[in-house]
Amino acid sequence: MTSQKSDLDIKYESYLNSSDKTKIINGKIYYKAVNICILTIGNEKCYEICLDKEMFGRGKIECIQDEWGNVLKLSPPAFCSFGGNIPEWYRHCGLFLIKCSEIKGTIGKFFTVIEQ
């Protein structure tokens, strides 16, 4: 039996090998999202954002800001269940849902933790 890589496995590998994982804006470090996609849950459209845990440190984080100034209130991290081995990206990232209706326009690709 062969092990086939998921889209997130491939995107996480690409993220790890990228040279632009962070950038500094106004003296703050912004971290590039591993992946961003739009999901429909019931009648609600949501951004699913996969973020490297490196950006969070050790404390509880409630809000992040993208490079365009959008402030995003994070949901609790999404829980995933796997039939076999836990993927590398899941051990090193958090998946969060943000309601599209809470954002004007679109969101950026880089994020920083903010205090609320």
C-alpha cells in the first residue's frame, strides 16, 4: 500500500522550503499562512487558515491581524481525526475558521498576533 500525500502535506512541505515565511511590517513579525481556503459550513462561508504554531509562542491567542490591517478573531483550533499516522503539518500547525462575513474584502497571506 502506498502513502499518498494530501494537498496540505504538499503545501506544508512547500511552506517549509519557502524563503518568505516571515516579513516585518512596522517592526512586527508577520508569519505567512501555510494555507488559506474558503469552506461553506451550513449557509456560512468561512476562511480556513492553517498557521504554523511558531507564530503563537506558548500563550492563548484570541486575535491575529493580517498585513492589510484586518483583525481576525480566532476560533478554537479545528480538531481533525486521521485513520493512520498524524501528518507532519497537523503536529506543527493550527487550523482556524474565520467567518467571511466578519471580514471586509479579502484577507492577506501574512499574520501577526495582536493583543485585544
